[in-house]
Amino acid sequence: MDPLWAALLGLVQGLTEFLPVSSSGHLVLAGHLMGIPSSGLVFELLLHLATLAVVIFYYRADVAALCLAIPRALRAPIAGYRDDETVRLGMLVVLASLPTAFIGLLFKDRFEALTEHPQAVGVALICTAIILAITHFVRPTERLLDARMALFIGIAQGLAITPGISRSGATIALALLLGMSSLKAARFSFLISIPAIAGAAILKLGEGAAELDLWASSIGFTVALISGYFALHALVALVKARRFAAFAPYCFCVGLLTVVLAP
């Protein structure tokens, strides 16, 4: 792969992974425009790993606290869930990851097949626009996250494997609709992305490592890492300011243009 294309795809991944506009959908569209097949490549997975590193770094205090809480959860899971906020959060992250893993493993091939059809990606982007627009009418509360809510959010994350459906958009929007506060909705959304992306890496990284161009991959990874950090920081600020729905017009316009103009 040409290093310039690698840098451009890294920039697309870094900016769109966190902003609610669907990184997978944009990578598919960028791949079709550039004549580069983006789906199924280990390169694309590495770009996701770059943004995974951004999440771990940005929420490093939460990640460290969750890791330290594992022994407490194993010793007394019921009491921990009831009385220990960190243990409870960790259990709910695991619970939300279960439907995500089930949907991903069972329907992965079907979702990946959609990458060959830009118009399907366009329809999915329009759906993302609708999801984001709905949040404009929601006033977040301080409802405590529970097991039922975590399962629903995990299902939303699993369905967001569809190219064009924003993972962050679907999970944060649903969390807001279920009554979570803005910042807690964003935090939970990105914490549950960690096992999802790590699981995909375990399943797919060994499938085509020999296909990698190390120089181009390093460039793409670095660009995605840097741009991803700034995009995540911007998204958290926008969620806090309750401007999450501001991306709906963009997703709708890109989706509509794709449906109309794609071959």
C-alpha cells in the first residue's frame, strides 16, 4: 500500500472512530473512492488497534481501577456488584460485551459482505443520522446503569458492526435514551469498546499478518493514533455540551449522496 494512502486511511479512522459518523463506513467509502479494498484487511484492524490504544490511554484511570477490582470481584461477586461501584462497572462491561461477541461471531461474514455495496453503507449512514437526531430531544438524567441497560447497549454495539452504523453513535445514543448522564454514557460506550476491538484483534490478526506492508502500516497506525486522541477529546466535550446530534446532518448528507451516486 502506498504510504500516502495509508496516512489518509489512518486519518479517516482516527477522526471517525470516535466522532459518531461510522469509521467502518468511511473506510469502505474511502476504499472505493481510492480503489483500495478496505474491508477484511489486517491493515484496517491495525487502525482500529491504534484507536483502541487511544481509548485505553484516555480512560487509563478507569481501566486501571477496573483491573485492580478483578480480585475483589472474584472473591465476592454478589457483594461487589451491590456495594462496590468499580466492581459493578466491570461486571456490566463484561455483560455488555456478551451480546456484542455473540452478534459479531455469528453474523460477521454477513456484515462484512456489505462492504462490497456502497449503497448499503449509505443507507446505514442515514440510519445513524436518525439515531443521532433523536438524541436532540433527550434530556439526560442520572439513572444508575443496570444489567438490563448494559445488555441493550451491548446489543447496539454488536449491531454497529454494520458498515455505516456508528458504534459510538449507537451506544451513546441508546445510553442517553435509557437515562444515563452524558459523560457516563460516553465513558461506558468507550470502555465496552475495549474488549470488542481486542476480541476482533485476537480473531483476525493472525489471518493475514504476512500481507502487511510494515512501513505503510506504521504510518497509518501513527496517524490514526494521533488524530484519534484529538477526536476523542473533542467528542467528550461535545457530549458534555449536549451537541451530540450535531453530526446527524453530516451523516444524512453523506449517506444520501452515497445512495444516489454510488454505482
